[in-house]
Amino acid sequence: MGQCGITSSKTVLVFLNLIFWVEDEVNQSIQKVYDEYNGTNTDAPSRAIDYVQRQLHCCGITNYSDWKNTRWFKESRNNSVPLSCCKPNVNNCTGSLSRPGDLYPEGCEALVVKKLKEIMMYVIWAVLTFAAIQMLGMLCACVVLCRRHLDPAYELLITGGTYA
């Protein structure tokens, strides 16, 4: 039981370290995925970007203008961002940068980091709860051991230096 408590403590420290590490890693990963975007739903990066932008109501890494630096934007030459950047309540949105009011203003990086931190906090709370339950179990075991000396019903089974 003690080993599990130590392992739980180490796990909490690892997750706390991950919280600080996740921002840097997300920044590098999200930039790579945006660079691989090709606008079709046949490849994983494109599907992932479109899904994240729709679900988190965001566009680009820091904002919609980040799309100007992508290979997809330069190759398409239509001065627009993916349709997944369009707000759902806007009719006939084409993703055109000439109508920025139709697009989500917030970038996805901050929202992804926020969501990952939320998830990690749930994991940390679960691990801390598990560790607290283990500590309670160890405390109960100590109480039982301490009371054993007070109860005459507990006798050592040693007679004459040998085990009976």
C-alpha cells in the first residue's frame, strides 16, 4: 500500500510537470499540423484542423490571419480560410478574409492548451483522491496495530523462544 502511495505522488508530479510542458509542445505540434493542411477531408491533419476549429469555435493558431502563412493559403490563392473558421450563424460564409466578421476571431492554440489543462486537472484530482484513500487505509492499519497492544486477546504465539 505504501508503494502505491509513492507511485501516486510521483504520478501527480509528472502531471504537474506536463501542465507546464504542454504549452510548448502544443505550439510546435499545432504549427506542424497547420502546415500539413491541404483542405481536403481525406487526410488526418485536415480533418483534425477542421474538427478542432468547429468544436472550439476558433480559427488559426493565434487568429484567422495565421492562415496567410500556410502552404494551403498560398496554393489556393483565393484569399480565404477554411470554411470551418466560419461562425455557424452566418449564412453564405465563404471564409473570405475580406469579411472577418464572419470568422471566429480567437485562435485555436490557447483553447487547445486550456482544454488539455482542464483534462489534466481532472486526472490530477483523481490521483490525489486515490492517494488520500491509500493514506486513510494506512492510518486505519496503524490504529489497528496500536490497539493490538492494549487488547489481552492478542497474545504472541512464542513460547520458550520457539514458534508454536
